[in-house]
Amino acid sequence: MPPRIFLSRSLPDTIMARLADTFELVQAAQDIQLSGPEILALAADCDGMITMLSDPIDRAVLAGCPKLKVVANYAVGTNNIDLDYARSAGITVTNTPDVLTEATADQAFALMLAVARRTVEGDKLVRSGRWTGWAPTQLLGSEILARRLGIIGMGRIGQAVARRAQGFGMDIVYHNRNQLDPTLETTLSARYASLDELLASSDFISLHCPLTDATRELLDKAAFDRIKHGAYLINTARGEVVDQDAMLAALSDGRLTGAGLDVYTGEPALHPRLLELENVVLAPHTGSATYDTRNRMGEVVLDNVAAVLAGRTPPNPVG
């Protein structure tokens, strides 16, 4: 009998075919977000799980799956999994680093350009039938050329964003838990800055840090009070890195000119105020949503699961 693998959401067709050839797949009847108890009801007799960042894989779920050997998250982040309990129970947790770096960096820059140049507002105007033609003061936005970009979190994705910013001639500063090697700083044309300096001086602030106890609501009310007046905020990291109420207040009173968001606190639910603000571009958590990237993520997940179930060290263990 092949190993039984619980799959929380359907993946691209080529990956689904490979999974079906290798494992006995267990899925819900509908491809929808499941709760913890719903996951447990399906996965209780499984050898492995392939999960999404939105899946609550807590202690109760893990403890209720006595045969479980591996939880392979189809994501870089693993904050949806009780890592401490998994470790104590001998369950290997894996993720999909590297493969979504470039796509997510593209999304960050797409959001930056869209909010700065008011692209979504322009699209709505043209579609509305109310556009009367070119005008000198119509939908004036901000340039990116030579502006200061502050990157919070200078890992793989943050560095990829810095490489893109070089092409726009941006002045790049970054804040990270550890300062980069000077040679890499030179290559990226990036300078280390304290969080206070970054907030106070950056025209654009792009978030690329993981969600941890230290980064939860890293941008709180006090941080927004220090932020450069008129700055833009871009978030393709995690919604909970930002105090949502403080961000909404800053967007309303002009401390932030605008925001480009791909992630949200409590997603997929949205704060109603976000839907009302025209200076916010909203994307449905699609940072890695390219055909190439999602297929590569699936291949990494499959390799991780196969390695653990064969008694080998997986390519991408967490913790």
C-alpha cells in the first residue's frame, strides 16, 4: 500500500498527477479552506500532510494523527504549524524556500508601482465610462526613480526586491535581524539602517520579514508615528506584521500616501475600511501565483514528503 497523504487544497495539474502516482491521496470533497477539526477528521490515519499557510495545524491536529511523519507546507512560512509540538512528537516539518523568491519580489514591485501611479484608480475610471480624456492634473501619482526604499527583512525576497530597485535608481536602506556581509551590501547597493532611521527617511517601505513573536505588529502605532509623512507601505510578508488599525489611521490622515497589500490580518476576512480607501491596492495573496512558481513549489513539496517517508533527510526541513 502506498503512503496515505492528506492534501488540504488541490495543486496544479502536473503536481496532482505526480502525487496520485506516488501516494494514496486523501482530500475533502470540495476544494475549500478547512478548519482544524475538519482537517483532523480527514488526516487522522495519514502518514503525511501537504498543507497551506492558511491551514491551522495546531497541537490538537498533530496529536490526533498518530501515524503522521511529515507536514509539508506549500509555503515558505510555517507560522500555521505548532513547530514545538511537531518537534517533540518526532514529526518533520518542511517548507518551500527559494522557489517563490522572484515571483514574490515581482509582486512587491507590482504593488509599489500600482499604488504610486494610481493604476487601479485609472483602470476603474476608464471602465466606468466617465473618462473624458487626458488632463494635466488627472490622477497624479509619485515617481519611484531615485526615491528611498526601506526594506524590512533582507532575506532572499528582500534581496530580490533590492536588485529590482537598483534598476529604478532607488536609494536602498534595509533593516534586518543581522547585518549583511559588506560585499553583499555593495552588490545590492544597500545600506543597513536602524528601524527608526528607515521609518523616518523612506519614501517606500516594503515588508519581507517572517512572522514571529518579535515581528508581530512590528509596525505598531508608535512606528506609524515615526514614519516619514507621505510614505507608501508595501506588504507581501504577513498581515500580522502590521497593526492594522494603526495602518488604517495612517492611511486616513495622510501619514501614508498609500499602501499595496497582498496579505492581511485574519485573511481572507478584510477590515471593511480597506475596501473603502482608494489609496490602497489590494491583491488576494498572490505573491507566488505564477504557473512556474506554483509548479516548482509542488515539486519541492513532493520531494520533501518522499524523502521523509523513505527515511531520508528532506531537502527543506524546518527547525
